[in-house]
Amino acid sequence: MKLPLFRRSARQNTISTLYGTIVAQARLPCFYREYAVPDTVDGRFELLVMHLALVLSRLEEEPEVRNLGQSLFDHFCNDMDHNLREMGVGDLAVPKQMQRMGEAYYGRAQAYRKALGAAGEEPLVEAIMRNIYDGAAAGRAAAARLAAYMREAVRDLEGQSASAFLAGKVLLPNPSVTVLVEDKARLSED
């Protein structure tokens, strides 16, 4: 006898797998070492939001996986709620913090989408500087490299099929090998 209440649906497994891949990518140590993203709660949140925004933007492009995107965002919200409670945020403060996180996600997703669609690299570098590096001038070179990584991730995501996403597969680039265009030109000269 199967108990349906205790059986996870295939869709829940797909969402968990996709979300787990996004979280694992955002936690790669090279982002904190090589890209100088602050290894703090806020820094980790920013990288998670950045990766989630890239994947959700891709899922919005195809009607076949659009609902998957909504489920993935809902999973993110549930995870953030759980993390806040694990960190000791009180029950009365959680809704306000969740609202702040939701606004942060939507603001950043919109800023990244607009910057990715703009001509040149400067709008994306500026959005990254503002959101991930808190405007610190020292983060400009790292922000330029992160912009190159984001563009590479967008290209990789565009090349993935809806059926891959539905199977719980999302491939993101290796950030350790992302090189700026200027650096590629210099390397080819050597």
C-alpha cells in the first residue's frame, strides 16, 4: 500500500534538483576567492539571487517550462523562510524579512535583465557593482569578470532545451575558467 501523503512527486524532485544545482553553483568557493564576492550572508544571498534570476529568465522564454519557473521561485521563498527561522528570526519578523527578500529579488532580476539587454558591458558591471559589491570601487575588476560570467551563463542557458529543465538538469559555466574578453586577447597574443 502506497501512502500518497509521504510520496514526493516527480515535479517536486525536479524542482529540488534544479534549486540544489543553483545553490551549489552560487556557493562555489571561487566566487568568494577569485571574484571577491563577500563571503557573508548577504554575499551568498546576492549570488543565489543572481543565479536564480538567470535561470528564471530563461524559463520564462518557453511556455512549456514557465510553470516550472514559478515552482522554482516558490521553492526559493520556502528555503529563505526556513533559513530565516534557522537563523533565529522570530515568527513575527519573518514576513517582513520575506517581503524584503522578495523585493530584493525582483529589483535585482529586473536590473540584471535590463543590463544584459543593454549595449556594452558598463550597464551590467554597474548593476553588479551596486548589488553584489555594494558600490565598492575595489570590486570593479571583479564585477567586470562576473559580468563576463553572467553573459556566458545566459548563452549556456539559452542552449539548453525545455526537456532538460523538465528533467531537473541545468548547466551553468565553470566560473574558474571565465576570462574577460580583454584577457582573452592578451592571452592569444602571448
